Amino acid sequence: MRSKCKCLIVDDHPIVRKGIRDLLVEEGLCSDVVEAASAEAVLTAVRREPWDLLVLDVALPDKHGLEVLKEVKLLRPTLPVLILSLYPEREFALRAIKAGAAGYLTKDRMPSELVTAVREVVAGRRYITPTLANQMADLLDAGQPEMLHETLSDREMEVLRLLGQGKTVSAIAADMALSVKTVSTYRARLLDKLKLRTTADLVRYAIEYRLTV
């Protein structure tokens, strides 16, 4: 018997959405699958009706996926959200779990792992990869030093990521729908929190810790 799971897939790449959709339908995991390409579209869909599963990308054109996740959890606290992203698990998975995600997978994983993850989160459980489990265990170790960038807010991390890609403050302001002044303030906070002196230092830091994906 095929599942009656009602799923919303959110990714700004049509080919990615189709691949996920086909996999979920072929595996009998979901019978009703709807696609969305932006934060605005997913929030409208979540407000309009209930869902059994949300598969959410982090890099959306109009808002960072972790911000979308937080809004979704306010609207539908019990909705299982599986993050599927290019962003490195080491730097973003724990943030997603803390924000309410039921699981986090990077897009280089095998399709079979996505199937397993979907089954777990739809059943009301969390899907935690061994890598993330080790990271969470490290945090329980009182002697484990925290990386400086792990203290950043989601917005600060996004600004750092974009700076690392070589984008200017003006371009980042446009991408994030913020004022240039606000982005400049975030940059100043980054310099302070990461104990750096220049924008070039921020770029090097982002590249060194692979935060630019």
C-alpha cells in the first residue's frame, strides 16, 4: 500500500525538485507531492493547509532556509522538516536541528539515505547522521573548544558565507533584502566575534572553514 503522505518540496532548482519528487513517489513514501521554489511560496503553502512532510533547502532566493524553518515551526510546530542542502553538515546541521528540523542531509548523499531519512522523520523520529551524532557528542564534552563561527547568529553566518564568495556589501544587501547599513553592521559584528581586522580576513576565514557553499 502506497503512503498517503502529503509532502511539500522546497528548492529553487526545478531538476532537484523533480528528482526528489520522483524518488518519494516511486518509493511509495508520498502520494501527494507539491513543489515550491521560494520562501514566500512555502510559507504561503504552510499557512494555507497542513502537511505531513516538508523537505526544505537552505539556499533560497528570497530568504535563508533556517529563517524559513523557524517561521514554519511557529506556524506548524508538529510538521516534520527535513533539511536537504549543499551547505556543509559540520557547519549547518546542528543549527538546523536546534531550530526545529527533524533531520539534515547534504545533497551529495545517496538516494537510499534520503529514503531512510524521510521514513524516520515522517514516523515522528529524528534522522541524525553519524557525523552529526559525533558533533553533538563533542558538544557534551565540557573540554571541547567551540569554534568562533559557531557562536554566530544565522544572519551573521549568512553574511560571512556571502562575503566568502567574494560578494560586496551592496550585493549582499540586495541578496538578503537588507539595507547596506544593516549588512555593514553585521560585518562589524563578524570582525568583532571572529577577532579579525579586515573584510579580506573574513573572506579567508570563510574559505578556510569551508563556509562558502
